[in-house]
Amino acid sequence: MVEKFVLATHNPGKLAEMREILSALGVQVVSLEEAGVSVEVEETGTTFSENAMLKAKAVCTAAGLPAIADDSGLCVDALNGGPGVYSARYGGDELDDRGRCMLLLEGLRGQTTRAAHFSCAVACVFPNGDTLTAEGRCDGAIAFAPIGTEGFGYDPIFLVHGMGKTFGQLSGEEKSAISHRGKALAAFAEKLGTYLRE
Ligand code: IMP
């Protein structure tokens, strides 16, 4: 029997990515809409893992099905790891992706280190209370100005370590092969495969 999982996101890109990765395990991934659930979860955790777990638990309870959630963000050394779990809200609701990038560049003016990394945590909660978690990280540095038009969020200002290119200069496929989310999903798929076999 094909196991059905709900993905706790409204982002169609994440759903497609998750479907592709987990289809190899014979797992079906459905959206919140397809599962007929509507839950708003406040991301009150102080870590990516806590927030991913909060979302997965809430959706599992609401749907009565295993639920998968992720949480991610950009951590900048000179900002003590910020914006971190506040990446989506950095600078307030009135800013768009471009505005948040410009605010971050401004905040780093005069700093001696521009080291940064993206982090992603994936959590899965089963109706019997079992949980699985996985994490991924991608190291790099903040560029001096936006470069590239691909991707979203902070992609144009994140220079990938050892590549000399920003995420904004990579195709979706190139980015997934090295990104925090790609790594977290690959690690999660492996753990889920083991869990389902046992
Ligand atoms: P969430 O995990 O969808 O809640 O994303 C949190 C926020 O982190 C996003 O709104 C982006 O601002 C930022 N972020 C997370 N992953 C990426 C990425 O791969 N590229 C650029 N920005 C990202």
C-alpha cells in the first residue's frame, strides 16, 4: 500500500520537489488543500528544527495522516546568526525579497566578515507519535551586491562557498544539488526509507 503524507506548506515549488524526491520510495505526498486541512501554525520556535516540528505536529493532528514540514533561513555570522528563524520577516512585513536583501547588505556595511550559511530542517510526525528529523546546511558568504535573477529570497546575495556564484545564478536543479534544502530532503528521504522498511 502506498503511504500518504501531507506536506505542511502552501508553496507549490516545495510540494513538487518533495513529490519528486519521495516518489522513489513509493510515497505519495499531498498538499494541505488536497488533504482538506487548513491550519495556521505560529512559528514560535527558536530553531529551524523546533519550527519544522511545530508545523508537522499541527498538520498531523489536523489531517490524521503522517505530516512533513520544513523550516529554513539564512544565518549571517556578523549578525550573530541572524536573521535565522526570522529570515522571512526580516525588516518587517512591508519589505519584499529585494528589500530584505538590500537591508541585509546595508547591515553588513563595514563588517570584516561576510560568512553566512543557509540551514534547513525537515520534520515528519506520524499519527502514532513517531517522529523523524533531518537537517541540511550550505556554507557561503554575503555578496557586496545582488547578482543573478534565479530563485527567491536571499538567493541573489548568497555566494556559494568555493563556487564564485550566487544561488541567484544557479538553475533550480544546480541549486538543489548543493542547497541546504536539497541536502535536508536527501537526508530525510534516506531516514524515511529506513523507517518504512523497518
Ligand atoms: P521558509 O522555510 O519557507 O519559512 O523560509 C524562510 C525564509 O528564509 C524565506 O522566506 C527566505 O527569505 C529564506 N530562505 C530560505 N531558504 C532560502 C533559499 O533557498 N534561498 C533564499 N532564501 C531562502
